[in-house]
Amino acid sequence: MGAQDGHILPHIPHEESDMAAYIIGLRRSEPRGTAWLEAYLSKTAALIAKHGGTALIGGNTPQALIALEGAASPPLSVVVVEFPSRAHAHAFHNDPDYAPLQQLRQANIDLEVFVVEPV
């Protein structure tokens, strides 16, 4: 079991807190078309708001990511969405209304998605 199964990785404690949480998406490929974006972005934005989230970075705007350290290439873009808590972030990601949008995104773009709380 791992992150792809929606489970917490073994080294991450699973206690809930009232601390803000962030969903971070790292885009590693160019989109396979753009016709899907308008509907995806507007409907996803509404679901993010429904769960108390705020998009901080991302959307449909290009970003200039510059590596400061390390040899790895930076992702093509980054999405950062803030939620009031990890429970809110998980509720958004697991919302049945998000499932078809998630499938649409997965069919059109390669994105790694994580959730993190500040230390």
C-alpha cells in the first residue's frame, strides 16, 4: 500500500489536527490536449471552495520554475491548494463529485499529487 492507494505512507503520522494542509500537484508532462481544461478548472475550483480550500499557486497559467539545488529537472508546473485541515483536503480529494474530474485530468495530464501539513 502506498500513496497511490490513498493511504498514509508509513513514516507519516496519521493523527488529525486543525492545522492547515496543502495539496500539491507536480506536473511532469505537457497536456494531451486542452479542450478539457475549461470545464475541469471551473468545476474543480467550485469543489475546492466547497471544502474550504483556496488555490495559492497553479491553474492554467504557465510558471517559471527554477531549480535552486539538485540535479533533477523541476516539474513543468506546480499546483498548491490550501485547506483548513488535512481532513478538509481528503474530503475534497475523495468527494464523489471530484471523481469524474479526476479521471478527466488523469486522462489528459501526468500529475503527481501529495498532501502535506506545515511542521
